[in-house]
Amino acid sequence: MKITAILLVLAWLAPALGVRAQQPDEERIFNFIKGTPAKELDSALPKMRFERWLLDVVGKGVELRWSINDCGEPAGDAHAGARRDAPVCAGVEAQLDGGRAFQILLTIGTRQKGIGGKPKLRSVIVQANRRMFDVQRLRDLPKALEPQSTP
């Protein structure tokens, strides 16, 4: 448990410290998320691996950037944060042509309990046509990413 907490803290600090190399535990987490059946994240999706489904949506030439983060939660009061079991997310984002981009956050655990259980969709944010908007379900991502799409 202590090792997991230390690794999570290092993963959160790594971007701020300019560290880019992935740790073995990060790689294992990313492989787990990438291999999760898309159907487990949205019942309307096929049983293929999440990463494969996502690459089918955005195109194989698009670079997916994976990260582990605090789910976008504000830091808040340090004393309150110590009592609260803050979530941990795996994120994937990409830039597409035409100024389009997206970020998907999946809840993968908590700071106190560690990483575990089934990943759960937390949010999908799309930037298209100079606007940012939320997409409620992964099944709606392909339409949201269409060049002339509006929410």
C-alpha cells in the first residue's frame, strides 16, 4: 500500500519535475486500461480492446497520450484532503486535424485504496469548431469528433 502511494505521488510530480519516462507500474496501468474491453466502459460499444476502439474512432496515425492524474479535482484544503479519499484517473488525449481534440478520464482507484477494480468513465471533453463541450457517453465520441459536429 505504501509503495502504491509513493508511486502515485511520483507519477503526479513527474510532469512538474520534467520527468517523462514511464515507470513500470504506470506501464502496467496503461496496458490494463488499453486492454479493457470498450464494452465495459459503455455497453453500446463492441467487445474490442478500448485502445483499438479509440484508434478506430480517431485513425491509426493519431498519437494517443496516456497519463495518470488527479481526475481534475481541485487541491483544496490540505487538511480536508488528508481525510478525503481522492480519486485517481487514467487519462488519454489526442490532437486531431482541423483543431479538434479530446480528453477522456477514467476513474481507476483512489489515493488511499490504490488502483483497482473496473475502470469507470469519468468524463469526455471534446474541442471542435472552436468550442469545448462534454460528451456524456463514449458511444457519442465519433459523432462529436466529426469536423462539422456540434453538441
